[in-house]
Amino acid sequence: MSLDLLSWLEGQGDSMLDMLKRLVEMESPSTDKVAIDRLGLVFAEELGASGAQVTHLSADRHGNHVRAVAGDASGDKQILVLGHLDTVWEMGTLQAMPFRVENGIAYGPGTFDMKAGLVQLVFALRALRETRRRTRRIIALINSDEETGSESSRADIENEARRSRAALVLEPCLPDGSVKTFRKGVGVFELHVKGRPAHAGLDHAKGVSAIEEISRQVQLLHRMTDYQKGITVNVGTIRGGTRSNVVAAEAHAEIDIRVSTVADAEEIEKKILLLRPILKGAEIKVTGGIDRPPLERSPGVVDLYQKARALAAEIGFDLTEGSAGGSSDGNLTAALGVPTLDGLGPMGDGAHAESEHVIVSDLPRRTALLARLLETL
């Protein structure tokens, strides 16, 4: 059943590569709405040509999101497919990192994360149509702000997830080809400190240093790291003060946390939000919270992975599983109890790096796996 899909897709190898080149050369940084909307229109055309009914979900500050419907409209449960149009690369990156193919490897900004995944979706739908296969209702939600936290698309993702029996995420696989059955949750916080300014020479004792206060808070925060439990707390930036001869009146820090379980996320969020001043006379304010909860390796996730592994074996490869320290929109669906399989994109490496690339020969078989998942779930 899988081999005819694979055979058809292998015959589309050049077309898949051409589409990847086209999408990569349409640069789409998260912060450029015009560029993302331009890409979204082109991608919507390709989905429409694959038989999907496509609409655009408008967003004011971010690019518009693409929503596509395919398969059998009957039935009360759908399959949700997630991906994103945006990349971390600024406009003009192509001048230094042009799309190119060398020794069966396609290089370029956004190839691995995750325009190859977008190509997979288009060709999976085409393969299902060309081989006359029926599927239940498929909803593909391709957002424009995943790299910056999915602020404008989160509600849409969660609403679709609640109606779904499973979520398939087209983020890149791990470098060894493993799909992702576990992802850490991510929290982002800001710590604002007010002290009391004073002349560092004449009135030092009258001052309260915001920099001293924040340095003590940083030590407290970093002691919350627990490697055995998979918890990391990292103060990534600090700024404060005005001059060397002035006791600092203000300081500010940005904090990143990573957690492995929902329970740990709730506990550490509470601890950080309840931080209190250490120095007498200092004031602190903490803002932020858990941005994306963990994608835990639940029984539903494991069952979905086992189904995918069996389908991959039919196609001719062993699908292994692994974990990732970063998050994706799959974290949002998994937190709602929806079985979620992440990392269905093709093999490659170098996400967010100048070495970003995908292995061209892996595109057809990973697309065949996606098509079989859409057919059988």
C-alpha cells in the first residue's frame, strides 16, 4: 500500500526540489508581514492546485496564516497538520546564503526549518489524490509567527486541536532522522529592578544598587536549574545603570526557562513570579510566564509514534524517536491532550545556522510517510 505512494513521489523528485527552491528564494522573516503574505499567497496556490480549499486568516502585526481543508468533510474528528511560513533569517540573507544543491544536499535559509516541510504537505496531498486514496477531514494550519511564539495564531491552533484526533507537525526531524516525541516547555520572563540612585563617592551609603539587587536575583534564579529533572533557568541578558560614578537606579534582565513536565512548569513559574527584593529599599517586578508547555511523551503520543514507525517500515526505513530542548506549536496541541507527532520533516541539519540544509533524497519517503499517516489515522 505504501510503495505505490513512494514510487509516485520519487517520480516527483525534481518538482519537489523546484518547489523548495521557489519557497526558499521567497525570503520570509517573522518580522516582515509583506514578505510573509507574499509567500503565503504562493503557497496557498500550490495547496489549491493539490485539491485543498484554502483561506487566509488575517493578522494585523504578523503575516496572515494559511488554513487549508482537504479530505472527507464528514465525521466529527479531523487530523490537524501544523507548519509555519516564517523563518529566523532577515531579508537579504540569500545574497550570502543562496539556495544551492551540492552532492544531493539542498542548502539555503529556511530549507530545514521548515520550507521542506511545506513542500511535503503539498506533495502528500497530491500523492493521495493521484493514487485515489480517501482520508478523513484534514485541516492544515500554516502560521506566520511560529518562530516568535505564535502569538497571533495560538488561539486558532488550539481551537483546531480541540476538534482533532491527532496533530502532525512538519517541523524538521532530529539530525539522525528521529521524529520528536518529547519537547521541553519554554517560559520567558522579564525582571525589572528599581534601586535608589546616589553619588558613588559622596553618598554611596544612601544608594540602593539595582545592579547589586539584580545580581543577587540572578544567582537565586540560576540555582533553580535542576539537570536531573530537566529544568534549566538562564538569565540571558542584563542591562542597567547609567555611569560608573552613580549607584544604579534601574536594572533589567531577560530570563529563559526550559522544563520537562507540566507540573514543573507550573511550579517554577510560580517561584519566579513570586520573587521578592533581597536588598532593603529595592523594588522588583516580574512579568512573563510559560510561553509553550512541554510536549510530554504521553501514551497517546507513543501510540501515534508506533503507528508512524509501522508505516515507515512499509516504506522501507526505520523511524526512530527522540527529544528536543526547543519547542514548537506541537507543544500547544499536546498540552490539550491531543496525540501529537512532531519532527515529520526530512533529514538535514543546521536550523538557524549558516549550514542549514536538507537531504534531497529523503523528501519523497518522508512525504510518503506523511501521506500514509493522513490516510490511515
